[in-house]
Amino acid sequence: MENITERDSPYRHLEKMSTLALLQNINREDQKVALAVEAVIPKIEPLVEVIVQKMQVGGRLFYLGAGTSGRLGVLDAAECPPTFGVPSDWVIGIIAGGEAAIRQAQEFAEDSHTQAWTDLQKWNTDEQDIVIGVAASGTTPYVVHGLRMCRQHHIKTGCITCNPSSPITEKADYPIVAVVGPEFVTGSSRMKAGTAQKLILNMISTTVMIRLGRIEDNKMVDMQLTNNKLIDRGTRIITKQLNIEHNSARKLLLQHGSVREALKNKKA
């Protein structure tokens, strides 16, 4: 198997480049990412459909990863409750090495062949749920063996990787392979591969939440009102929707606790 994410960068002697040249060349490589993601939309669609089906009957979505890939999964999961107003256990990010690994690399955590299943079982994961392995290389033992155990227990699996024919694709029912090519800095998959993974995770969670009814028109009507910016955003939505003054809209929002409830109760 050729590991594209480890292939030599097409750029040489980076240390001799000017700041402008470095920035331009990184950007030139980044422009390839959106095209690579566009190419795999037909693979993302069936994965989203099965996630929606699972979650409509009480299942949960798990992201399983290590290092940068794990952090991206944790980030996407963490953003679902404030953005869509869903419980924190609807989308769950699990990273090799636990919470400490979010901020600092945990040596050899990703090399475990057993820990991923142990981590999943802490959540009583079962066949109602779906687990997506996120691994740029597609070879991370923690993720590969986690998906293998899921399959043994009849849990549907997906994966997001950047290497075709990698071990993770063989363990996933719904493999997504965004081939972004070698990195600007050889092997630094936090760059193009990480960007591709972030884009795909955003697409999956956002589309799933829209399909589950957590967005009305194009507005986050269920967002959590955790700061003044979000309260102001919710107030503007209500002001426009109900054609009322700003202060009245804000009072209504704070009274009912969400844009959806404010609109529903005012219209009623």
C-alpha cells in the first residue's frame, strides 16, 4: 500500500523560501483540498443517510481518532450542542489517550490494539449507534482495531482517511477517502489532510442536524444562548421573523430560552 500522506513534498528547501513564497505555496496546496472533498461527496451521502436513520431512532454518532484526527472529531462533536441545541451525548468524540491528548500528544496511545473498544464501551456503544474512524493515514492501530471490534459487534462504521486501500477502509462499511496528495511539509497531515477531514466532519454533522430538524430555513433556532453574541443573533432572528422591536424580541427570547420556543409561543 502506498501511503500518500507520507510521500515527499513536491517543494524542496522550504527553509530557503521567503515568507511570501511559503504562504503562497501553502495556499496553492490548500486549494486542492476542496476539490478532493468534492470528489467524495457521493461517498459521504450514504454515510449521512445511515447516520440520520440511526439517530432518528435514538442512536448516537461517535467519532474515533488519534492525534490531529482525534482532535478534529472531538471539536466537531463539541460544537454540536451549542450550535444545534442537542444533548451532549448525541455526537461523541473519542480520542486516543483521553482528554489529555486534546492538548498534548500522549506517547504511543494511538498504537493500542485494544483501548479503542474499551473507550467505546464506556459509552455502552451498541448496534443502535454508528462509529466513524478518523485517521489521515488510515493505518492508526487504535482506530483500525476500534472499527474491527465494532464490526464484530454489528455496529455500523464509517471512516475518513486520505489514503486509498489503507487498513481502515477495509474495516468501514462507509469509507470516505479524500486524496489530497503529499503535504507541503512532508508527512504533516495536520495540513491538507486535516483540512479535508475538518471539511468532511462539518458536512456530515451539519447535514445530519438539518435532516433531524435542528435548523429552520437557514437559522440556528435551537442554538444555546451561552453568550451575548448568540443572544443578539437570536434576537435579530426573532425581530425579523415576527417584525417586532429589538427589545421586545430580546425579552421574548430570554423568556422562552430559545429562538424556536420564542417563535412558537408568540405565533401561538
